[in-house]
Amino acid sequence: MTRQIMHIDLDAFFVSVEQVENPELKGKPIVVGGRPDRRGVVASASYEARAFGLHAGMPLTTACRLCPQATFIEGSFPKYRSASQRFMAILTDFSPYLEPVSLDEAYLDVTGFESIYGSIYQMAVAIKQRIKDELRLCASVGIASCKVVAKVASELSKPDGLLEVATGKERSFLSPLPITKLPGIGKKTERILNGLGIHTIGKLSAMPLSTLKSHFGASGEILWRYAHGIDHRKVEPPSAAKSISRETTFGKDTRDHSLLKATLRYLGERVGSQLRQQGKQARCVTLKLRYADFTTITRCHTLRQASNADQTIFDTGVELLNKALSQEKQAIRLIGIGVSNLTEPGRQLAMLDSSAQRLGQLNKAIDRIRKKYGFTAIQTGRTLLLKEINLSSS
Ligand code: TTP
Ligand code: MG
């Protein structure tokens, strides 16, 4: 059966999120990445800025020289992450066969969905509309029988585009396009191919497989297949997380044990909360420390019984911390805590152990309050110390 794959990519993602927040920025050359006088590169440029030659990866100083009238924005990752989560949630509503590729890009396997939406094209129109209605963002969509052609189609349709390549037309669609449109062809491959007189995907597809292999080894065969519009890669939903962790860097290196423990409690509660959200328990707790001289250590402890209780995560973390502090006297720059070896909860065991059961109920109640009023709505005594300091963690 012929597959139907969609590739969806948001237009000028970081910039567009900024424009939603501040509509005055719409229709103007905007750059997200940092101030023009700082080191760093362009992360996202509005299409108006691209007209001046600006693109992702360009040094900010060059961007400023080419387009001094652009507005330069530092950007805020948590904001983009949250927009990305909402974007992916919309896509999951349309098909469970979702493969997120980056924050603003995903493949959907939509084979057979035409019976629900009338056609795959109509389905794509509905997806774009929901993204516009709910997020005020523009997405470009490519539809084809395989991933590589769907991706090339969505890129080509940008901005606010929708392009469907009919099954059987993959090769004729790709043929006139410059080789740089094919995923995987970077500057170096382009140079070599140009040296061989190859500038279009059509020319590339006419090359003998053996010649491509002799120049590019194993990736020569992938190039040859992509150029023919052949790509058997499946849309792979992400496998469940194997570990969960949180860490934070202190504004100033510290030796203050109370501060270290309060931070550990806070980070541990975030880990515990995510663990319970996923309906998992963990067997392994890991502490991470980075010292003033940047040496980094991790220490882990395997629990006798899997747990998702904040108290257990914290107690284990503190034990590991105390041991580490007794061995190394340097000030600490970063502290982190994580859990791994995740399992589905063994309810039977928890029922036998009434203290584990009580902890479980307590954590459930805390999670409910936090879901309603925000994470810091309820705080354990130890983390109150942190009220004075920045609670951000990554
Ligand atoms: P892209 O989808 O590559 O770029 P874009 O969404 O800004 O523009 P387009 O309309 O062409 O899709 O990347 C998505 C986001 O990822 C982008 O907004 C910023 C971030 N990013 C970087 O931080 N650095 C980079 O080098 C690139 C390419 C993207
Ligand atoms: Mg994008």
C-alpha cells in the first residue's frame, strides 16, 4: 500500500512566537539570536530579514551590517519550548503516528486518513487552520509518499505553504530542483557534485550508483535513493524517556550546604512530579555536581524498591551529596538530580508498604494542587529558602 506522509514545519518559528507576543514586530525584519553587538549567530530570521540575505547561522555582526534596521531579540527558550509542545499536541490530535524532528518540525504518517477528511490535502488544510487559530502561527506542509519528498515539498512551499506531490510523480517533482534542496547535501557534498558537473537533483539521479558510492561511500547510496524519490524510512514515534533530570547553575559558586540541599529538594520535586505525570517509578537516582573548576561528577544509587516519591528522591540525593561534599572541598557551580531505570509502578508492592502508600497519596495531592495553581503554589519547608533566588532550572 502506498504510504502518505506529511512533513510539517513552522515558518520562522522563534521570530513568529515573538511576533504573536508583540504584534508590532509583524511585517518587519526581525532576528532572534541576540544583540547585534554580542558574539553569536542568527537563530531565526523573519522573511522580511531574509530579503536582506540574513539566514540562520549567520554571525549577528554580519546580520547587523546587512540589515541595520532589523530588530534584534535575545529570545527565550522556555517560551519556544512551550509553543512547540502545543504545536505537537495539535498534531497528535490528527494522527498518533507522529515523529517530532525538532521543536517546530514533525512527520505524520497519515496513510488512510483521507476517509476521515475527504482527502489528505483537506486534512493538511485543517491542521494548518488549527495551528493558526490556536497558536497564531503559520505552518508549511508537504505531502508525499515518503519522508524525503514530503520534506522537500514543505520547504519549497514556504511560507504558509501546502504542497502535495502525487504518488508516482516524485522523480519528476525533484528533477529540476537544485541539489541543495535535497536533505543531507551540505556545502562539501555540493562542492564535490558541482565539480562533477551536477547541479540539479535530476542530474544527480542519472549518475551511476557506483560513481556516487566511490565518492561518498555508504551515504552515496542514500543520495542516489533520495534523488530518485525513494525513502523507506518509517515515521517513528519517540520512544518513552529513559531518564528524567533537572539541573541548575548557581549565579555564584557556593559551599552553602543549606542552599545546596534546598536546591536539591526543589529540583528533586520537579523530577518526581514529571515521573508521576508519566505514571512511572525509578530504580536509580543520580546526583550531578560541577565544581568551580568545571570538573563534573555524577554519583548514582540504586533503590531497593522503585519509587516516584519526592522524599525518596531527595533523601537519596542528599546522601550522595553528603558523601561528595566530604570528599571534595571546592565550591559548587552546578547541581543536578536525575532518575533512571524507569518502570511502570508495581502497585502490589506499594500496597504492602503503608509508608510508601502514604507518600504516594501525599505526592498525588501535591501534584493536583500544582496542576491547578502552578508549581510554586505549594512548597516544602526546605525549598522556601529558594524564594529569594531564581527558581529557573533546565
Ligand atoms: P527552522 O525550521 O530551520 O527555521 P525557522 O522556523 O526559523 O524558519 P523556516 O520558515 O525556514 O522554517 O528552525 C526552527 C527554529 O530552530 C528556528 O526558529 C530557530 C531554531 N534554530 C536555531 O536556533 N539555530 C539554527 O541554526 C536553526 C537552523 C534553527
Ligand atoms: Mg521552521
